[in-house]
Amino acid sequence: MESVLIGVDQSDASTRAMTFGVERARRNRWKVLVVYVVNWNPFGFTTPEDNEHRSAEREKEIAYARTEIIAPMVALADEAGVECEALVHHGKPSQVMADLARDRGLDLIIVGRVGDSGLREAIFGSTASRLVQHASVPVMVVP
């Protein structure tokens, strides 16, 4: 059975990617891994005060992502009767998704063309662009 990773965020394009991916998964009996990545650079400069609060902030980010981003996407898969696993990670979104797809032996990555980042690129989102260039599995970009 094939498995597909669907990268999500809070954008409309992400919802379209999830809807598209779930429909294909239903038709083809694929398993879905839905992933949200909290954009985080572990090498960024932090103060001692930042370090004191970072663990609590990470937990808040993960809880928010699970309820506000992941849960609605999993509901789409559940409604379609598609087997779905969900993950929230911290890191660089394109790298985390490419690594997960490779390490888990997934067959395809599906993402929206433009995500919810503040620095949108006019035609093609930066995460989608990096995935297309660097992933070891095919990447489908949904407009």
C-alpha cells in the first residue's frame, strides 16, 4: 500500500492540498501522514530569558497546532474513510517533510503552492519550491 505525506498549515492552499490528497488516498487506498511543521531554527540567537521559556512555548505551539491545524485536517481524512496519522514537528518545514518522507519510505509529498508564511512568493511558495528541489520522492504541488 502506498503512503503519502501531506504538508499542512493554516492557508487555504493547504486545505486544498489536504482535500486533493485525501480524495486520491480514498480512491487509491493510500495511507496519509499529515504533517505540520512549526518553523523553528535551533541555531537562532536566544537570550537566557528566552531559553527559560522555550520549553513551555514549544508545548503551547504543539498544542495549538494539534487543535487548530491538524485536527481539522484529520477530520477531512476521517470523513473520507482514509487511514491518517498526524505529526507536529519543529524545524525547517521543507527539510522536515523531505526527511520524514525519506525515512518512512513514503511515496509522495503533497503540499499547497503557497503557505501561510509572511514572506509569500508571487507564484510558488518557498517551502514548495525547496521540496521540489530537494525531496527524494515526488512532490505534488496543489494550487
